[in-house]
Amino acid sequence: MGEQGGQPALTAAGHGSAEQDRTRKILVSEALRRSGRLKELLVYLLARTAESPEAPVREQEIGVSVYNRSPGYDTSHDTIVRVQVAQLRKKLERYYQTEGASDEVVLTIPRGSYQPVWHPRAEIPVQLSPSSADAPHPKRWLVAAFATILFIAITATLILRRSPDSTVNRFWSQLLVPGKTTNIVLSDPGIVMLAQAMGRPIRFPELGGRLFLSGIEGLNTSPEYKDLMHRVTSAQLTTLSDVEIVRRITALGLHDPEMFSIVASRDFRIRELNSNNTVLIGYGLSNPWVQVFKDSINFVLDQDPERDGKAVLNLRPQAGEQPLYHIEDPQKTNPAQGYSTVAFLPNPTQSGKVLIISGADVPGTEAAIRFLMTEGMWRPFAQRIARGAQVPPFEVLLAYRRLSNSSGDVSLVAWRVKQ
């Protein structure tokens, strides 16, 4: 889709100027104006429906046209379209509850379909599940009721346990601002595999198109291996530690879950980074968006220049610090030792905050999130660097033992406070 003046083009987004005016109002609303990918998705769906109203919009078609997936990609492994359409539905619901509360005509995307429909407000269809037209089965009703009660109980427990005055919550409140979108950008194992096959890191400007996948064709290898790489790297993969971070952030209860934008790094865009608060999970190889901040970071997690592994490079060592911290130890002198890093920085336009959580493996990422989420670990550091009620930009280098999940085995090795 093309853009005009920073907004997605609306040339074919509706049958007439009235629909285009309504669409523009939605696109510039607080619910959507900072969600560039969702705006592109909405404009595409409207334009596609206007051009061919009788032809159903297919998931794979959206993936190819909007998210630059390869034709014929496997939608059972790559769920980007379903996830993004679900977020778009929530954004539209929010818009019509707030800024669009007085709109007489409402836009919906019926569940089970990708074709948007304009309705007079009084005629909005009730969303029914495929089985809801039938009389509810007693056992199904009981299961649903129990699940609802359990959800309410868990949510209430989390709320009661949360201390609004904790230093952990005060820090995360700088990233989770009510009414504002917060991006959570997941690491991408598929990108790591592609980078290893190509013998070089994938750069963030290569994301968002087919360029980084086309590199497979240049590999000097068999067609069978190229086909395998295409299938493996096209899949949407994630790690348990990334899922745990999302769960822990949501459990803080500081943010409306509908205001989270959770995406894989290959589907992220620079305008979202420039416009919103963002949590980047991973390091330069697994999440190329970390590369945007390479000139601002002192503790760089990367390939170990001395050994066959990974290390944290300390670019400007201070007294008592090492220039290099080896994560993987082929000599087995300390096989359980690991390091991870955290950086809290302004975004490139200075309009928001970015938190980078970098671990070379699952234990490393978990160690970083324990440091950020455990009051007994976070409070002493936060009190040391705080400026009034705010935590300034900072970096930390953490050590942990891989064979333990205890918070006591995570220690602060070095840190920097930014000006």
C-alpha cells in the first residue's frame, strides 16, 4: 500500500468520499494513529473489499500483500494475519467506545471473515460463535462459567498482590502509559537461522520486505537445503522466555492489554519505534532492531571475538571491569556462568522510551526479567540511580548461573547511567 503525507493511501479504500472521510477519522484517532501496521492492514482490507466485494479476502492474500510473506507461505505456522486482525478488531471497538462514540455509521470486521463492513450503528450484528446459534450444552456452559470465575479470581489475586507504590511498578509505569500503545517486539529464531546460513547478521533495514528471505537463493548449497531454509525461516517462531516476559508485563496490571502491540521483529516498523514506547527482546542477531541503538549502548551482547560462542563486549571499561565477559566457556572452567544485559533508553525521536532485554539464551533472558521484576533486586539499583520519581536512562550487565532459577543467583556486575 502506498502512503501520502505519512498516512496510508485511501484511493480505493471506500466506494465514496463519505466512507473515505470516515476511514480518515479512524486512522488519525488515538486508537490507531500510532499503529502503522494496523493502519496499513485496515486500508488494504477496505480497498480490497471495495475492488472485489464478491470475492472473499483470504488470509494468505493478506500475508503476501500487507506483511510481505512469500506466496504460498504456511498460514498454520505463521499466524501474523490472524493476530493482527484480532488487534485491529479491538482497536476499532476502542475507537467506537471513545472518539467514535457518536458516529452513526460503524465499521466492523466480522469474526470468521477478513472483509470489513460498514453498518448503521443501530444495526451492528451480534458476534456469535459458530456453535452459539444452538442451545448451549449444559456441560459446555459449566466449563465456560468455571473458566470465567477462574479468570476473575486470578485477575483479582494479581491486582491485590500488586503494590502500586513498588519501585518495580514505578519503573514500568514509564513504559506502560495508560491510553498509549506499548510495542513488545519478540526475538526471532528464524532470523538467527537465516543469519547463520548466510554467514552474516540480518540488518534491520532488510526487515519488512522479502529482501532478507531472498538471500537464501544466493546460498551455495543444494535446492533441498534452500527449500528447508525457506520453510524454517518463514515460520513464526518464539521462545518460552519471550512468552514469559509478555506474561509478566501483563500481570503487572498497569496497562490495558488491548494497548499492547506484540509482534515478531520481522514485522516491526521504524515508525512504531519512533512513535511509541517499546520493549525489544533479544540481541542484535535475534532482534535486528537492537542495532538501531548500537551507538548508544556500552554493553554489547554479540558473537565472541575470541571463542566460538557469545560474549558481552564492554566498549568503555571502567576501573575493576573486564573488556569482555564470556558467556559460553568451551574450556568448562565455569560452564554455568552466563551474562545478560538490560538497556533503558530514549527512542530515536526522543518521544518515548525503549527497554532492551538481551540474553543469549533462555536462562539469560529470564535472568534479566527477574532483575527487572523482583522488588528486592530492583529497588536497591533504582534507588541508587533515581532522579526524583523517574528512573533515568541506564544500562546494566548482569551475571547469572544457568543451572538455577533463583533470583539470588542473579547479580549486578556493572552499570551506566546516561546523561
